[in-house]
Amino acid sequence: MRLDLGHKGDWIVDPRELALRLGVSVAALKRHERLGQVEARIKPGSGADAAETRVTVRLNDKGWRGTFDRSGALIAEERW
């Protein structure tokens, strides 16, 4: 999984990989997103973690958090 910067300056993750991690289909993930039921936060690192970015995504009672390095590569993740 990668975190990439889109052409509009937005951050992008592959919805197929995110849906898999949340345990839903891509269609369901997109439907929940359209309905405003997907909460996503991107937090840049600071201090010793300045080269990292943390992405947290919540969908109802499910969640996923990924930590990405400066190049956009996933270096750690957790699910709940």
C-alpha cells in the first residue's frame, strides 16, 4: 500500500487496498464515503517522527491506521 499525492494536492490511497483492510467491498466503501460515513484523518509526523505521516480511517465500528514514510511506503499498520 502506498500514500501518494494527487494532482490537486490531495493524498490518495488505493481504495481496493483500503476496503480490504476495513473488511468491506470497494463498492461498499465508496457508498459509505458518498453518505459521509467514512472518517479519514491525515497527520504529519513531528519531532523524531517528522519523516512519517499517519493516516487513520474509520468506518462505523471498524478502523485502520497506517504509518507511511516520506516516500509514501507503508511502514506500519493496525486495525480494530
